[in-house]
Amino acid sequence: MKKYELMFIVRSDLQEQEIKNIAETMKKVLTDGKANIIEEKAIGQKELAYEINKMKTGYYFLYVVEATSEVISEFERLTRINENILRHLTVKVEN
């Protein structure tokens, strides 16, 4: 398994519970795929560098995980189709 940093931004116009549910759903995708979550951080609401879908702010989440490429591919697929996730970024960490 390789180490990855996964960051995604959730829309800021949602209810707080909805935002938490999205983060938990994405975490469940990782744990169901047998990924080892090393670090989990809810960074909070931040201003975006530029507007995305008329949003000026978003809630940032960061996961540092050890996972297979299949689990990461599934995570990325689900972030792309979820309309409440504005952007996502996956970075492979070199050991």
C-alpha cells in the first residue's frame, strides 16, 4: 500500500450536518476499501482563491491514508460525481 494525501472541498451553503455526512461518507469509502487512515483533519471553512459554481467559500477536509490504487480510484470517482464536492486533490506521498 502507498501513502496518499486526499483533500476535498464541500459546498458551504449546506447544513452543518450535511457537510459532516459527506465527510463521513467519503471516509467510509476509504475504510470499506481497507485503507489505513493515518490522519483525518477537518480544516473548516475557508475562502476560495476563485469562485467555483458561484461559491466563494468551502469546507476543507484532509485525509492522509495508506491505500491501494483501486481504493483511491474509487474515492476520486465518487468525489467527481458528488455535486456537493466542489474540488478534490490526491497527492501520492513519497516515503
